[in-house]
Amino acid sequence: MNYLARRLLTFPLILIGVSLLVFFSIRMIPGDAITAMLGTESGLLTPAQRQALAVYFGIDQPVIVQYGRWLTGVVQGDLGISVTHGRSVMTIILERFPLTLQMALMSMVIALAIGIPAGVLAATRAEKSTDVVVRIFAMLGQSTPGFVVGLVIIYVLSVYFGYIPTMGSFVPFWVDPVANLAQLIFPAITLGFAFAASVTRISRSAMLDVLSDDYIRTARAKGVPKRNVIWRHALPNALIPVVTLSGVEFGYLLGGAVIVEQIFALPGLGRLTLEAIGQRDYALVQGCVLFIAFNFLVVNLLVDLAYAALDPRIRLGAR
């Protein structure tokens, strides 16, 4: 509990640092929100009209004042109003986040379901033909860009099966489970492919280290069945680096896999952030990045707590 309390106390400090970085970075990009919002029509504005819009969106004040006003709103739970959408930033984020969350979870399940068994299989058959095949698969998975996998999937589905995944919209799982899974399964496979390769390599390396430990040799000498030695004694300790990798990767996925969302035209959080940057929607960019940073902090905390659950020898509260 002491460790948990200390970690939670660092959350506000980290989020303030992130907010400072994104707030001032987005304003260093050439252009302004009014021009990005109106496009060529912004040239038709009179100086008085431009000034009125600047006052309305709060960008007429010095940057320090703008940051103070925005941070005050964040503390009160208000991330501001989106210039391009004309709605609350928090509302827009919460509308887009379920898609990104589900896609991240599906990608994680696919990657772990493939990567962990493949890594264990390779480690228990080290330097044999099975191990070589698994390592080749892992190398191909890590070296192939995600957008290539996504384009290949779309090409194969459309050319050989006459099927194109639903794009441009999102059907929640509770509304139509079949349509939802049909829409997200292929993006999830695209994201999970490279992740599965990483999990395979980490699992294999960790299992090789654990299988050479003394307690594993003792268990074998006592006549413990091979399956129990691998899955009950060795695997839990080998999962610690896998949990670390999974936590970091899951945090990135919660930030939105921008390229995959673009390829499959999914209205997720990553695509929303990218569009907001292009449109100079300051409030939306700031809100999205702060929300993503908060997700990272929560996931990393859960990963650290999972260490103690997997290995009782780890004491998070120890100094």
C-alpha cells in the first residue's frame, strides 16, 4: 500500500510535465487554429472578425495565460472545447476510446496466445528445427512494418475472397457483436502480428534462462512431470519480462495505432489525435495526449503490481 500511495502521488507531477510539453510544442507548429479550421476562407476574414474568433477560442491571450486557464479547467475535469468539433474534448475522447481499447485488448490476446506458447516451444527444443522455425517467424514478424501487414490483409481479402472490412464507422460490441468483431479482427491481427513476434523472442529467452536454474533441475531430479516443470514452475518466473513488454506495448496501443487506424479508416483515438494536430485543434491535441499519458501511467502501475503477483520474492515496498 505504501508503494501504491507513492506511485499515485507521482501521477500529478508527471501529467503536469506532459501537459507543459504538449501545450508549448503544439504552439510551435506554424499556422494557427483559425486558419486550419477555415482553410482558404480564413483569408476573407476582416481583422475584427479574426480577433473575435481568437477571443472566443481563447488564443488571444499570452501563452502562459492560456496554459494557466487550460490547466485550471483540467483540474476541474474540463479539457476544453474542440475547435473543429465544437464539443467537449472529454466527450469526443470517450466516444473514440472504446474502439481503441477493444482493438488493443484483442491485439494483446492474439499476441500472447501465439507468442507465449511459441516461445516456450522454442525454448524447450533449443537449437532444433522447431526452434529455428519459430525464430524465423519471430524475425519476420518484427521486421515487417504494420502497414505492410495491414495492406496485405486487405489485398488478400478483397482479391481472393471478395470481402472488404467495414471502414469509416464503429459498431459497439453490445450493439452488434458479429459486426463489431468483423470490423476489428483484422486490425487486431495486424497489430498483434509484430507484437506476437516480440513476445515469442522474449518468452524464449526468458524460458532458456529459467530452465537452467537450480530449482528446475531439482524438480526434474525429483521426478516431476516435464509438463508441470515447464508450465507450473518455469513459466511463471519467465513471464516477468513478458509482462514488462506487454505493459509498454499495451500503453502504446491505448494511445492509438495511428497507421493501422488510418489504413482501416477506424475512428479511434490515434487517428483523432493525428487529425487534431493537422487542424491545429489545440484543446483536442492537449486532451488526447494527456489522456494517453494517464493510460500509460495506469498500465505501468498495474505491470509493477503484477510482478509481485507472479513472483512473491519481489517486494515493491522494500527500500
